[in-house]
Amino acid sequence: MEIEKAIKLLKADKNLISRKVTRHTFYEYEEAVQALEKQIPKKPVWRHDTQLCCSNCGAAVYRDVHWNYCQCGQKIDWEDEQ
């Protein structure tokens, strides 16, 4: 299943069951969606034209250290970055 489709299904399920489950379960759906969203690669962003940072949390990322993932769990898209 594609990540985007899984996110869409979880969000739809969460909306349907929001009145039938505990608040704890409701937040578990949110956490699952957030975890899946981090699996969609995002390009790092430049800060002050000198530092590449995670577009999710803002932490500095280095291609030689953070090969595929930032410390926050965001998948990094290094394509086109030098």
C-alpha cells in the first residue's frame, strides 16, 4: 500500500470512530499518521545559506551522517543536494 493512501485511510477511520473510542486511541491514530508522513522523503532546507536542516524539525542534517533519516525520523531526500 502506498504511504499516501495509508495516511488517507487512517485519517478517514479516525474521523469515523472519533466518538466511539477513548482519547488514547484517538491520539494513537494521530501518531500513526505522523509516523507515516515522516516516511515520505522531504528535501532538507538551507538555513543562512550555510547549513542544511531537516524540513520537519529544523535540526542540522549532514549527508555523511544522516544518510536517509533525520534524528526526528523524517526521511531525507538527498537527490539534487551536493
